[in-house]
Amino acid sequence: MTAAEEQELVEFLERDQLVADTRRPVGRMALSRRISVALWALRVFVVLVSVMVIYTFVSQLA
Amino acid sequence: MTPPPAPSLLDPTVGGDGAIALPRPPLTPEDAARSADRFRVHNARRHGRRWTLLWLLIGPGILAMLGENDGPSMISYAASGATYGLGFFLPFILLTFAMAVVCQEMAMRVGAVTHRGYGQLVLERFGPMWGWFSAGDLIFTNLVTLIAEFVAIRIGLSFFHIGAGVAALLGIVLVVFTLSGGRYWRWERIVLGMAVFNGLFLVAAIMTGPHWGKVGHALLTGSPFPGGSFNTLLLLVASTIGATVTPWMIFFQQSASADKGLTPKDLRHGRYDTIAGGVLAAVFGCGALIAGAALFGHGGSSIDGLAGAGFPGALKLVSGNAVATVFALGLIEAGAVAILTISASTGYAVGECIGVAHSFNNSTRKATVFYGANVGAALVAAAIILIPGAPLLSIALNANVLATVLLPVALVFLIMLANDRELMGKYANTALTNRIGLAIVAFISICGAAYGIDSFLQTVHLVS
């Protein structure tokens, strides 16, 4: 691909839309202790309820 | 003196130290393919061709919504109609699709602004542990749901006396065929063309000759409210929610919006796309319920009893062969489209979390993991439905319930990403969107937990 052809293609894309740019990691968000605890609580909650649903489903099959 | 605004995390001209402008990176074939699509959008916008622009920009929203009008969802709606008739569940379907539009708009917006998929952003912003938890939830629910999609195709085909082997083969051939073009645009248009046939459920509903006055009354008042078993009601409420808002839809619409090349300039059309998808899916979903309601009073309340012959067989006895045929074809379509979209969301999630190429704009050689996950997920699900004696309807309904139970975590991360001003800048959520989003999370958590806990307590005989 020539430089002119590349330039023409790039015109229709946003700069941060190029594959090389979307591969660039955006960096970690600093989570407060309160948010971390809330996320873990939600995680434990959904795992517990999922186990209950799966147990019920398997019991109904038996 | 006010400090200058922090540089956006997405600005490629700003280096990690915030100072040096970077040279433009080399273009890839994926960039070239996306640029060709954006060229047409650019031209339509420049020449004021509004309808062309709309045609070019629709896709991810309609596909997410109609993809979620999948086999288990339509069976779930029809089961609600068969069990309770017209009433509470008609407006409830509209409510759940309104919730879906709010969530999917956020996913579309984050994808268009950041050009990154959901899995990639969760992994990078919250760390690998949360990223892999999200991807793990998605892959697990996707596998269960994919099994249910093959089940739907199997139920539909069995009405025409075609066996499970053909259902499995049909699904796999479709996945391989749609993946073979190496272009997002081609994949999207093929699946959109197939998704139009989701309207068959509306046709089936009209053909059953429902009392439209009762339909209107049910839509406006939500009555009669369902009676009978509280646990069955909870199961249908949870599975109806799981039929409209699911983790894979969030992964899919955000990743597909980025893959399609949407930008902040396209947000208005992205919203049209999402709302149009929501409206169409709600109408067709109500169609499935109305068609199922024809079985109300004809043994329709015995949901398990319908599992063997399936809804088409039961409809044939009550409403005639034509209605049953249309419903069976609808189930085949619903299962087929969902296999394509759910497999795609699996491919996006795996590719994003591993950090390899994850775009339909790549060749199979360049994106082996992405295409492999697409086909692999479908292959596993297809193999499972070939097991004789599988409890078909139970799998379909429980697939939706599992999606409901696991959804709150995915939604919380989506809301956090949509509020992330370093990523989203002026496109971040408004206070109103946040309030609605958190209300949806609370509502879905309560419904999913209510069914899970009540069923569990009944199973271990702690309540009767």
C-alpha cells in the first residue's frame, strides 16, 4: 500500500479507531475500598444464587 | 487559575507521560476494511442522504434485540401465554424491553466512543480478575443458551419430522457460512436478513385470531394478574427478564459497535438502531405470547406436558396446521439467528480477553482464536443436543434464568464504564441514566434471587 493510499484510508477513520491504537491498554481504574467490597459482595451473591438455580435444575432432572 | 483538563485515555497523540505526539501506526487489513465502510458513511453524511445513512449505521442494536428474541425467549413467552393467558406478561414484556433499550444504549455508546469491546475494557480498567470473571460468566451462560438455541431449532424441525442431527448440522453450517466473508458488513447484513423472519411470531399471533380488545386491555392494565403456583410465576418472571436483557447482549452490542466502526458522530443513529430493535423485539415477543395464549384453557398450564411435542405440536391441535407451521418456522429462525449472534459474542469476549485479533474484518488466518471460539462454542452446544432424552423445555427456561441471575454483575460494570469520564468524556452517563440503570440492576437482582432462593428451598423441602 502506498503512502497516498494509506493516507486516503486513514481520512475516514478516527485516529483512536486504528487497530494499533485500540490495542493500547487504557490503564487501570483506581477502585476505592468501598466499591471493591460492593463488587465482591455482588459477585458472591450471584454465585450463591447461580449455585441454587443449578442445584434445583439438576434435582429436577433426577 | 483552573488546571487544564486531564488528557483522555483514548487520545493516541498523547503519550503515557502526557507530552509526546506519537507517529501514526501502520495500517492493517482490518483498518482498510473498516475504512471502506466508513467511507460510505462519510459520503452519505456529506451529501445529506438521511435514509442511506440510517441503513448504513443500523445493525448492532437490531441484531442484539432480535438475537435475544431467541428460541428459549420465544418458548418462555409462549409458555407464559399458555400458562396464564393474556394479562400481566404482555405489559411486562414491554417493560423488560424498555430496560433492555437503556442497557443496550449504554453498551453502544461505550463501544462507539472507546472503539473497544466490553471484555477488553473490563479487563483493562478493572484488572484481569474481573475481566476473566466477566468472560467466564459469559462463556458459561452462552454455552447453556446455545444449547437452548439448538433445542429450539430441534423443536421447530421435529414438527416437520426432521431429526436432531439435521438441527445440529444446520446450526454449524450457518455459523461457518456467515464467518466465511472476512468482512463485518457482510456478516451483519446476512444475519439482519435472517432476523427479519422473527416477525413470523407476529404472523402466528394474528393467525390464532386473538380477541384484540382483550390484548389491549391486558397491555393497558396488566390484568388479570397470574394466580397458581408462586414458584412457576417466579420462574416465568425471571425467564422473561432473561429473555430480554442478558450478558451476551452487552458484550455483543459494545463489541459489534466498535467492530462496525461507529464513532461519537453516530450516537444518534446508534440510538435509533437500539430503539428500533427494542420495539421490533417487543412486538414479536408479544406475538409469541399471544400465539401461546391460544393454548390457555387447553392444557397449556401444564408446561412440562408441552416439552415432548413442543409448542408447534400443541398449537396444531388447537389452532390448526398453518399456525403451527408458522410458529415452528419462527422457532427455527429464532434459534438460528441467536446461534450466530451468541457465537459472535463468545468470539469477541475470548479474543478481547486474550488480547488477540477479534474482528469480522479479519481473515480466518489473522483471527484464528476469534473464529475458533465462534465455531467451537456452536460445536459444543450442537453435540449436547444430540444426547437422547435431554429435557428440552427445562433447559430452555433455565438458560434464561441463569442469564438473569448473572446479569447484575455485567450491568454494574457497564454502568461504571459508561460513567468513566476518563474514557467517555462528555459522553458519560447522565444522572438520570444512572438512576434508571441502578433501578434495573436492583429489580433484576431481586427477581433472579427470588426464583433461585424459592426454588432451592422447595427442592431441599424447607418450604412447600
